Amino acid sequence: MNVFVGLILVVHVAVSAGLVVFILLHSGKGAGVSQMFTGVMPTTASGTGIIEKNLDRITVALASIFAITLLLLMVLYTPGG
């Protein structure tokens, strides 16, 4: 296995684990992570807290990195070689 493919595989596995964790941190109907800090962090006009917005951004970034590494592995990985 190529060193570059091995590095991409390690990044892919780490991003996969991070994606699972950050998706599980989301909660439905206003009972998410931002509700733990009700008095500490103010909410915006849309009702979504700053923590929830950052959680969404991190999740989208991890999903994008996951998709990129998945495509790279599909192109570069050759089984048995």
C-alpha cells in the first residue's frame, strides 16, 4: 500500500469517528447542546444558539472531508497492490 493512501485512510477513519460523535451531539426540537448552557450563551433571532451553529459548521466540514477522502480512496486504492 502506498504511503499516501495509508495517510488518507488514517484521516478517513479519524474523520469518520469525529463525524459519528458530532452527529450524536445534535438533538432534535431545541434540546441540543446549546440548551445545556441556557443562561450562559445568548440565542440569535432565529432561535438557534451559537453553539448549535458551530456544531452544524463542524459537522458539515467533517462530512465534506469525509466525502473528499472517500473519493480519493476510490481513485487511488488498488486492492492487493
